[in-house]
Amino acid sequence: MKAILAPLLDVRPSERPTAIIAAMQGSVSLFHEAHEQGLLRVPKDVSVVAFGAYDDRFQHGRNWGGAYFDGSQMGRRALEVLRSQIVAEMPPGRLVLEGYRIDLGETAAPPPKPA
């Protein structure tokens, strides 16, 4: 884990980013472990916001802040697009998702004050 976070941990705290946008699954676990081991205090040292399915926002006993979508809605919409392309022999189109939800949760905070 330290090797993955090295670019973040190997710089002075004043040079670290104040926020990180992470994919929901593995990266949230990574930041949870860093927090638990005292390497980073989330959200005091760094805010972590996730991007993923809404049902995944509660992991490791915390409400991870982020941008979320309804996973079942995304699946239904993907099947609709696929079906229309097969039936109408249409070229691949864009899959537009609606219904994103922003939730700051417990892992986002204002940036730390400069030292």
C-alpha cells in the first residue's frame, strides 16, 4: 500500500493535493487503510471523493463523499442502447447517464489552512 501511495506520502504535506477523486472499489479501500494506519487523515489531510454506484458509497463504516449514479439504471440504459443498435443496425452511440447524485459524505472537507 505504501508503494501505491508513495507519490502522495513522499512530499511535504504542504505540497500534497488537498483532494483526490477515486474510483469507488479498490481506491476507497486503499485510502481507508492509509487512514487506519495513520498515514493520511481523511478528510483532515486529504479529501477523498469517489465516483461509482450509489449503493457502494457506504464502505468501511463511512459515507464516502462522491458523485454517484444508480447502477441498475445504468444497466437498463446500456441494454436499451445495445438493443437499438442490434435491431436498427445503428453505429455505436453514446451512453448518456442521467441522475447523478453528489454527496459530500464524511470524507470531504475544506482544504487545510497553509502552515
